[in-house]
Amino acid sequence: MGGAPLIWPTEGTRINDTHLSYNNHIYNSTTLEEFNYSFYSNGTLSNHTNCYLAFPPYSFHLNLVDNGTVYNGSSCTASILPIEVRGGVGIAFGVIHGILLVCALTCLKKHGTLHLPADRNFSLVSRRWQWYWFSLTSACAMISCFTAIDVDRNYTQSIALILTNFFYYITLPAMMASIWEMTRHWGSFCERLVLDEDSFKYLHGDARSQFELYIPLVFYLWGFLTFFLACLRSWTSIPKGNWHAATDARFKASAIFPIIGFIVILISIAGTMRYYQPYARRIPWKIPFCLGFILIRIGYNVAVAWDYDIGPLKWDASLPKVYVLGYMPIVLVMITMVAYGFWEENDDIRLKKIRKERHKHMDRELGLRPMPGVKVNTTDSGMSGSTFDSKMSGNTIVDGGYGGK
């Protein structure tokens, strides 16, 4: 409870056979015994179903009638304490996540816009999923951070501690899904570049296509299990400081499964580098940065699953550990994604530039030069940009034509 580290029953001062005094307020002892009410050392009156503040000034208006009903009582979970470090830092992190959410929506608009005719093999939504998961993570992190205010202010812990931890535990599988989609999209764009040069390079039903089909299912299986075990569970014992529930088998398993998801991401990267050369020769720096940051959070979750004292489930846990190892890695991943999102160009624009350079290279090989004022059309399919088609036609597709040497 928030009132004291250790709570034990206590007794008031006996006035007569039927009444007693506690904190200068008189109670009917017969009614207290009949409805199993007891006073506790943190100044509360509770029968394990209802709990009320029993110290001034909140006890002045408390009225316990003969049928066990309490009138004008203040709940033990009332927000009467000042905001302390957990709530103050939570406000700062909540504001940061709000800013990052706006940045994510800006990047979603930038990278989720079509600049070329739609290609059914590379759907537009695939490049948006990274920012969808990013936005979900940021929204959950904001809720978790702002509800930390009531964790500080509540006299005894209740729904606020549940909410801040429920949304905190959502951020890990959601952020890993965003990293997964970012990594997968890099592989998808490499595949698109390869097929833009040679549409018949890969066969349908080969090992590569089977790999691309099943590996997302494997990743999301472990992601869903992480969410199911850590979040979709009974939380009622957590505010009571039950460390057995906070370190049970469900939390332990939900801490291990992200490690498997992390390995699946590495396997996906290896598959991309194997199948989509030469464009997948180098991994974008944003991927190892994000993987390194999220690995800190995964390691912290594993430690928390075995050590209750260092985790956010404990209302008075070590706040530097909670925020530096729990919340900060998520923020660093988001900053990395947003920075690269602003810096990188839209995929369609990049593809148009690559096609333009390819056309220029083929023109030089064929000894052709474009007529003045003529621009190369880079919105054609990958087939029209292939070396084979260009040499067979003796020309490349342009908006106008070519002049002689």
C-alpha cells in the first residue's frame, strides 16, 4: 500500500463496551466487529472489501451506520498525495511520446504516399505498418506515463498502478512489431529493386517465396503470445504488492518470448541479405541501432520477471531502473525511426531516381543521347527498364524521343 511499506491491524482506544476512538473519531465497536472492519497502521479502515481513510481531516465526515454502510467516507485510493518523482518523470516522458507521435504521423504521410502506379506485388500498406505500430506504441506509452501521476498521488494503490503497467507491457511487443515491419520493408524494397531490373529472376513457389510467406507468421506468433501472457491476465493482486503474482510463470514466459522474436528478426535480415543482392549488401544503420536499443528493454523485462524489486509493478521500485531501462529504450528506438524517416526519401521517389540512372547508363552503352528538354519516363514497369528489352528495341522509353549522336 502507498501509506506504509508494511501494514498491520491496529486497535483504537476503548471508550466503553460499545464504542471506541481512533484518531479522535468515535466508532461503534459492535458494528465494526459485525461487518469485519479493522483499523490499519497506515490510518485506514477496511474489511477487505471496502477501504476508507480514517485519519483527519478525512475521518471527520466518515459515518459508519448500524447496517455497515459508510457515508461520506474517502476511499483509500483517493488522490491526496503530491506528485513525486515517478509522476514528474512520467509527465516528461508522456510529452516526449506525444511529440514523437506527431512525428510518426508526419513520416506516415511522407512514406505512405504513392508516387508511382500501384503494384499489386508490393502493396502500399506494407510500408505503412511500421508507422501504425509506432503510433500504437507511442499512444500506449503516453497512457502509461501519464497514469504514473496517480501512482504517486493515490494513498493506496489501485487501478492507476494496473493501467500504467498494462500499457507499459504493451509497448514491448508493439515496438518490436514496428522494428519487424521496418526490417521487413527494407527487404521488400530490396526485392522490388531486384525485380525492377529482372521481373523473371525468381520463381513462384521457390524456397525464397516460402521463406517470405511463413517467417512473418512465426514472428507474430511470439509477439501475440507475449501480449497474451503479459497483458491479458488478472491484475487485481498487483496493487496489493503480491510479488508472487508479479513474478509468476506468465510474466517469466512473456519475458522470454521477445528473445525468440528478436532472433526471428535476425533470421529475416539474413534471408534478405542472401536473396536480394546486390541491393541488400549493406544493412541500413537504423536497423542495428533499433535492435540494440530494444535488446536493452528485453533484457530488463527478463530481469524484472525474476526480481520484483526493480520492476514497475512495485509502486516504490527504483525509478532510475524503471525509466532508464524500461521507458528510455523505447524512446531511443522511436527517435532513431523518426530521424531516418525524415532523412530518407519515399520509396517511389528513390525508385524513380534509380530507374533514371539505369536509363542513362543504358543510353551511354547504346551511344544514345536524349533530345534537349526530353525527360526519361521512370514510371514504366520493371520489364521496360531491363537491359534485354532496351537492347532489343534499340531504345528506351522516353517522353518525346532521342536525337542522334
